[in-house]
Amino acid sequence: MRILVLGSGAREHAIIRALLSEDADHDITAAPGNAGIAEDVRTVGIDPTDGVIVASYAEKNNIDLVVVGPEAPLVAGVGDAVRQRGIPVFGPGADAAKLEGSKAFAKRIMESAGVPTGRAEVTATVEEASSTLDRFGAPYVVKANGLAAGKGVLVTSDRDAALAHATEWLEHGTVLVEEFLDGREVSLFLLSDGEHVLPLSPAQDYKRLLDGDEGPNTGGMGAYSPVPWLDENFVDEVIETIALPTIRTMAAAQTPFVGLLYCGLIVTDAGPRVIEFNARFGDPETQVVLPRLVTPLSGLLFAAATGGLGGLPRPEFALDVAVTVVLASEGYPAAPVTGRPLLGLDAASAVPEVQVLHAATDVKALSTDATSSWSTETLVATGGRVLSVVALGSTFDEARERAYAAIGSITLEGGQYRSDIAASVAPAAH
Ligand code: AMP
Ligand code: GLY
């Protein structure tokens, strides 16, 4: 299959590695990709958020399937532009991507679908936000309504901090005040063709920057999969009470959801509750879900993109477990320092069962001597989350040891990573 993957993160690198691991001769292009992706497949420097450019490229190059990685192209309508040319695309159109792009829209869909979630109110002024905080009580949950790159949410018991966060984000739009949900967090990905869904394996993300879930929220600092503490009927319950009602409601509203329905859930005593939907694969959860996938990914994505999931068996996963640890630049998430050399990746990849998936990396020519034209190329970090080290193992301890041995051999000045990813993966107490 000729496949075009849009995006440039470790999530897209994981998607590409999963496609390459199939027993098939796919022709894969990434737009724009990164330095690691460029070692694996062809990359093209086109803007992934420009629907006309992406659709024209796909048409000209006889692409059979476009896979949209990040949310920005989806919200910008790239899915619609590609679909209009009759090319299968894994990813919803702009209207359906509002499930991620607008938290207020997502809440309305959940309400009409009867999906279990926390109560929430949209506030437009500081006065409204203030009185809603008092009505809901502590702990306070305050969320920017639009896309905020993982920085829009604050959960705190400090009322002043909650109001300050609301005030800051009210300058950019409306703000949601939400009921606090008490429980453990888990992500479940479901492939959707607009009518049917198929679940992937659950994963646990670590959103806070520092060990012990301290520090600011980030895009995700690590993950593991599967999630042994979940009840065995968890996936079925999410399909019946959350995914199918949502997909049916979206279809009835003439905004069918084709692509990846990411359910961000809190498992409360009363069952799973949605904290957020995303319209694409999660990052870094994808890095631990896809290496365990046994069913060929391309067939699943193509079936979803072409209305063909009905009647297919659920995707199969290896019994191995996977752990990923994210290496971030100094200053992430507030103000990442970029441009610093990244060393030791070969040693990291040489650890058994380890893959190094690139996110914000680039190859730069460094002049080693100002008096000569001789220069050398070096890998540099170009953003906040730089790479994901992924390890498989037969136990979490084994996978963890491998992941940490690998990341320990990578050098990035000021680089930061959590040391407690998958450290306490207790099974469910029955
Ligand atoms: P979100 O961007 O909506 O996923 O929120 C970021 C993080 O804030 C989540 O991963 C949770 O840890 C936390 N969070 C969000 N909403 C709630 C809620 N209603 N109750 C408790 N924690 C929440
Ligand atoms: N890991 C959280 C996300 O992808 O949104």
C-alpha cells in the first residue's frame, strides 16, 4: 500500500514502525517527519495542516491511504480535503474533530449520547467562573475550551490558583469548570469507521512532568500497556457505555467520526467516566500500544477509512508488556531549550527489545572549525518532547529496566525524564 503519514512526533514514528513491521511491502511517506523517521522512510517537507497541499500531494502520488497523526491537521479540515478527492483517510473531518478541538462540543455530544462524564459548565467571564468554582467546590478542575497543547487544564485545591487559571484562559476564549473525578486514569483507543468500533489495548499515560505525579501537566512523559489493574470487562463497558453511543450520536448529527476515538477516562468506583475525547492516537500511549499489536495496522486503518470495520475481529495483542519513557528538553513544558546535541542513540537502540522513537529531532551541520569549511552533522533536539524510548518485556520490571538502561545511555544537556514510569503497576485487587 502507498501510505502517507502526516505528523512529526514519536507517535507518528511508532505508527510508521508498526507499518514497517508488517509482512508487506508498503511504500511509506511521512510529511514532514523528523530525523528519526527520515532514517526509516521517505519524508517530504510539506505543511501537514494545509488541506489543498496534502490532498494534491496524495493525488499526484497515487496514495492509497492517508493517516493523520496530530490534531492540528484534523481541526484544519485536512481529512475533509483528502476525502473530497476520493482518497481514503484515517482521521475525522473538521466537524467531527471538534470532539477534541472544543471541550464544550464534546460535553454536548456526551450529554446527548448519555455518556458518563463529570458535570461541567462553560463560563465566559471571571465573575461566572468564580461563582461556578464555588458551586462545584474543591478540588477544582478548570479547562480552556479550545486546543491548548496540554497546558489548558488545572486541577487544584487552591481556589485562588483555580480562578487565576480561569482568568488567564478567559483572555483566549471560554473556560470550562468541571466536577472533579476521583480514580485512576487510563486511555483507551478505538478505531472507528463512523458506525462500528474496534478497541486497541488500554494504556496508562503519565501527564505530570515530575516523579510522583508532581509538577505541571505535559503532553505525556511516559506510558505503559496493557493495564493489569483494570477489570476484565473494562473494554466492553467502555464500548457499550461510551464509544458506541458517541459514534452513533456523531453519525446522527451528520458528522460521522472516522478515525481514532481516544477515550481519556477516569475509573471511578461507579465505573469509567470520560475526562476527554481526542480525535487521534495519543502520544506517548501509541508508543506502547502499537509495538504490542499483532494484527497488521495498515488493514485496520484502511478498513476504518473505508467503512469496513463491521464484522472484523478485535485486533490481537502480544502478551508482552511495553513501557515508554519520554526524554524532554530543559525548560519543558514552559519554555524548552532547543538546539542542543543529542548523543548515544545507537547505544540506546542496542539494548534488547528497545526502540528509540524520535519526536523533536533534526540533523544539523555543525562547523567544527571556523577556519575550514569542513563540517560534521549532528543530531539536535528541536523542541519539548524530544524522543520516546520504548521497551518490551515479559514483565513490567523487565521492560522498565530495558527502557531505563536505554534512556540512561542518551546524553542531552539539561534533558529531563521521569524515573517512576511503570514503577507501580499493581493488578486489580479482587
Ligand atoms: P485533559 O486535558 O482534559 O485530559 O486533562 C488533563 C489532566 O487533568 C487529566 O489527564 C487528568 O489527570 C486531569 N483531569 C482532567 N479532568 C479531570 C476531572 N474532571 N477530574 C479529575 N482530574 C481531571
Ligand atoms: N497523552 C495524551 C494525549 O495524547 O493527548
